[in-house]
Amino acid sequence: MKKTLMIAAAAAFVMAGMVTAPAAAHANALAKCKACHHLDSDKKKVGPGLKSVFGRKNGQMADMHYSKAMSSHAGEWTWDEAHLDKWVCNSKDAIKEFTGDDHAKTKMPPQKKCGDKAAEVVAALKAL
């Protein structure tokens, strides 16, 4: 009986570690984002809260002062994998592509999280 209980307890500890490991990986992927964005809510910090950014329409968060380009194209795209991937790599280039305006600007600086790093950020944003 004691042996079974010990095995069950050990399994619980192992499973708890497996559950928190992905959460820790997501936290690391979003560490840079925390400087300007809330991760645990949709509330504004410097930028919009990221809790439910995945699947949200662009430029439609209440009380945000978006750039002229983002405001004038609000609701034209959804923050999905493709858009977020480009955005976290280089928001300055992405806003031009998304709006079709070579002079479009955004307030967010390029984060230069491209390729695998962008995929990690997007996965973490989806998990929020």
C-alpha cells in the first residue's frame, strides 16, 4: 500500500512538472512583451493587453490610441498566426504590408523575433 502511494505521489510530481514546463516556456517567449503589454488581461498598459489578442480584430481595443495607419484600417484583419508572425518579426514592415500603404507607421518598434522565435511568441499568445 505504501509503495503504491509513493508511486502515485511521484507520478503527481512528475505530471505537475510537465504542466508547468510549457507555461514557463511561454513566459520566456513573452518576456520582452511584458515591458509594454499586460499578459494576464486585455487592459491597456503602453500597448494593448495581450490576453486575448489571438483571434482579435486589429485596432479595436477600447481606450487605445493607435497609430493613424492602425486606426484607419481597424478591423481589417484578425490577429492570427500569419499576422502575428510578421508583426513580432518587424512591425514596421508588417503595418505597411497589412494596410497596403508604403508610408504606414505603427507605434510598436520592431521586435526582431523572427522564424522559430516568432513561432514561440505566437504559440505563447495563443495560450494566453
